[in-house]
Amino acid sequence: MKLKAAITGAVVSIFAASLLIGISQPAFAGCRDFPESITPECVAQNLAEERSRQDAATAQQAQDLLDAEARARANAELEYVRNGSRPCTIFPASITPECAAENLAYEKSRQGDEVAKRAQDLLDAEERARENAELEYIRNGSRPCTLFPASITPECVAENLEYEKERQRISEKKQIEALEKAIKAEAEQQRVEYIRNGSRPCTLFPASTTPECAAENLEYEEIRKVESAALTAAKEEAAGANFNTKDENGSLLVVAKIPAKVDLLATVVKLLSSKGKVIDTGVIRYQSSGEPYFVFDNFKGKGNYTVQMSLPKKKFSTLKIKVS
């Protein structure tokens, strides 16, 4: 009874497992899965797909063969050129007695050329080494103590040490001089910018960041805009490079070609009447193009005037203008 019960239980378990497997498979399998794969439709479809795959593989093999032949032909051409474009390098001509003798002679000549080239390369390297040694010798003061084996003697070691100390001292001196020169150049540039901006303290940092200077700089820029507009309008009507005009603030603006001997960064500009009386001391400003112009704020009237620019040694350079 126990054996019968065990057999019955095993059969039930196998049946249940089969049922689960059947449930877990998809309801509709593809033509690659059994039992659908043995249907007439799937057999035809699988046969067509296999034939297509074989045709593609055959075409690819043929193309691979053509590509290999093309590469072999290209390599053969390159090898032919590398071997002097000689017919005797091509099989079967290469195995004839005549070509064997020619190829042997060619190889001997090639090897001889290589030996000669290596010898020449060695001579060239020795020449370059000698030239570099001479240059190094000169760079080190043409001193015998720079050459081996003299360089390792106690006397030369001491001399080379002193030479290196002196070289470093000179190098440091040059660096300090270059730094001082750069500082002076920067100071001069700042001075030029200061003068070009009307010699106004508010153009310098940190004063330029204060509220008072911010207001002053804003007012200065507004004045510059008014002057720029007046100069632009006057320039369009001017017949030449020299002209003058008045802006909305009543200031007289004079644009003229400045004589070469006048240093605008150092000169003092004055406006004189026809009788030589000083009417106003002007300021020098610059247009966006970089061209200078003179501004005279305390000016009234029309007529002929003289713009006077100071020169060293109490001399002057003058420009005649007519204000209408």
C-alpha cells in the first residue's frame, strides 16, 4: 500500500509540473519554436530565411575575396616600388638565374648604401656634438674649466663655483632692473591716463570708488558727451582739419593739428585775445579717435584769437583761430 501511494503521488507531481510548464509557455510561439516550426507555413518561412542568410554569406565571402585581392595587389605595387620598380622582383621572373643575379647585386648595393648612410649619420652626429660642445663652451665664458676632465679638478671646481655665483648675481640684477623698468613704465602709463582724464584725482583708485568721486565722474562723462556731440556736428561742416565750435554749456572747443614740438602731456594751453591778453587757461581732452582738442570754459565773444602752448625754456607755440 505504501509503494502504491508513493507511485500515485509521483504521478500527480509529474502531471502538476507538466501543467505548470504548459501554462508558463507563450500561447503563440514563433516559427523557430516547436511544434509551430514543423507546420508547412513555418517550414517554408524558415527555408526562405535560411536561403537568404546563405546568399548574404556567399556575397560577403565574394566581397571579402575581392577586397583581399585588391589589398594584395596594392601591397605588391608598393613592394615593387620599394624594390626599385624592377621586373625581377615579381614572381615567377624573380626565380630565373638572370633575375637571381640581378637581385643579389641590388641587395649588395642596397646594403652598401645603408652602411654608407649609417657612417654618414655617425659623422653628422659627431659634428653636431662638437658644435654643441663649442656653443656650450662659449656660453660658459670660453673657460677651460668647463671641459672634462679639467672641470673635476679642485681648482676648476672652485672656479666654476665662483663663476656660477657671479652669473646668478648678474641674472638677479637684470631681473631687478627689468622689474624697475616695468614699474616705471606702469607709473608713466598711469600718469598719462591721469592727464588724459583731466588731471582729476577722482580718476585714481581708491578715490574713484567713493560716492563723491562717483558723482563727479558721472558729471564729467556728461560734459564729455556734450562736447563730443558738438565736435561731431562741427566736424561735418568743417572744411579742413582745424576748426572750433561751442557746445551747449558755452565752452569753446578747438580742434587743430598740434605741432610736433609740443608735448601735450606737459604743455599749458592759454587763449589770448588779438591784443595778446590772456582770456582763459584751457584743458586738453581727447576724442574717442584719440585726437586731442582744447576746452576753454571762460570764453565769450567773437573775433580772432590765439591758442598758445607752452614749450620748454619759456618758449611758446601758437595757433591762430577765428571764432564766428
